[in-house]
Amino acid sequence: MLDRPLFNVSWILGRFCNYKCSYCWPYARTDNPDHQTLEVYKATVDEIKRQARANGFNQFHWSFSGGEPTAYKNLLDLTKHLDDGVSTPYQTVHMTTNLSPSLNWWRNWHNATCLLQRRSITASYHAEFAKEQEFGDKCLQLIHDLVHVTINQVMVPEHFFETLERCERFRKRGINVTLKPQSNDTATAVVDGYTPEMIKVMQDDFEQQEGFQIRLTMVLKIILLTKQNVLIHLGLISLPIGLVIVGIRVL
Ligand code: SF4
């Protein structure tokens, strides 16, 4: 994966989330469903591929996040649409999720993505809503289905050590866990309240995780918030929004 000419798409499907975590950033979630139609999303996938191929890229990494991406009712159909057979020799999919759908839903996601070359999930554990046993069971089911799973754990200072114990229990079940400091409302700084011991725990964990860093050839960030509010940003080269969004405008 490191040396492939990979076109990397980081896609915020919407801000709608079925959870309401007390530490969530104000801009990161909404109670109002804000997803586009499946036709718009499919057209966006097709247009991204068309333009990437025109620029010499025909291998793709798709990374979906939100809000909560699984709350989009057509996510499985959108995910299936990524697979266009031999036209694309290499595709991978990643999703950052609170893992709230049922085990059965995750089996369907597995079926929808099983022909892609690599699947990975960052499973964010939110203690105010998730149940430890069930959450771990879903992680293990995905791992059994050859999905790369990492639990992402925000270490809220007030619950630091009980959270750490739960992370150790997940690790004992064979699930990879990364610890993240809580950031402030604007995501510009880490919140107050960490002791030197807590900071050392997170630093040691971070150093262990550095080996997972991936160098990617090209990064496309795509945010579709509302039909009028579309932001496109290319990491290495800038393209006018219209070039990428032609499919959406037509619809
Ligand atoms: S699951 Fe994530 S997006 Fe949803 S409320 Fe919690 S922190 Fe925010």
C-alpha cells in the first residue's frame, strides 16, 4: 500500500449522528439528517474516478466519516457502488464509526465490501452510549471477516483510568486500541485536567502506534454538508470545485 499511486478520498458524508456525546465538538454533529441522495453520491464517486483517471490515478482509497457515516440509510448501496470490477485494479475502504449498527448490519457491510482489496474500520468507543461486550463482539466479528479494526478511545480526563482499564480489556480480547487526548471545542488544543502520569500513558501509546503511519500519494478531502454547501480540497494540487462537482450540479 505504501508505494502505490493511490488516490485517497477522505469523505465526510454528513454531520448527522445518532449519538450525542458530551465531549463532541459542536460543529462535528447534528440531529438533523443532512445526507445527499444516493444518486448524488454515486455520481460523485463516478466523477472522482473519472478525474483521477484523467490525472493518471486508477487505484483508490475511500475513507468515510461523519457525524456517523453508518447513519446514512443508503451507505451499503453507496459502498457497493465503489466496486466496478476490473476497471479499478485496487481499491480500499476505511470508515470511522461509532459501531452502533447491529452485528447483522456489519455482516451486510462485509458482504458489500468483500471484493475490495482492503477494508479497515476505526471504531470509536463512546462510553455514554456503547456497551463494552457488544462493541467488542462487533470488533471481533469484523476481524474474523478480515477487516482491519482499531478502537479509537478519547481519554476524557475525569474517567481516564476506568477508560484505560476498559481499553486493556479490549486489548486482551485481541483488538488494537489507540488512545486519544480530548480536545477543546474548537479542536485547537488538548483540554486541561491531565496529570503527568496520564500524559505519559498517552505518549507511550502514541509512540507504539507510530509504526502504523501511512504515506499516501494524493489526498482529496470532500465534504458534502448540504446541497448548497460543498467544499472540495485537494491536498497536493488544487482543482476548481466545478471540476469535481459536475455530477452533483447536473442532478
Ligand atoms: S459518535 Fe462521534 S460524532 Fe457522534 S456525538 Fe459522539 S463524538 Fe460526536
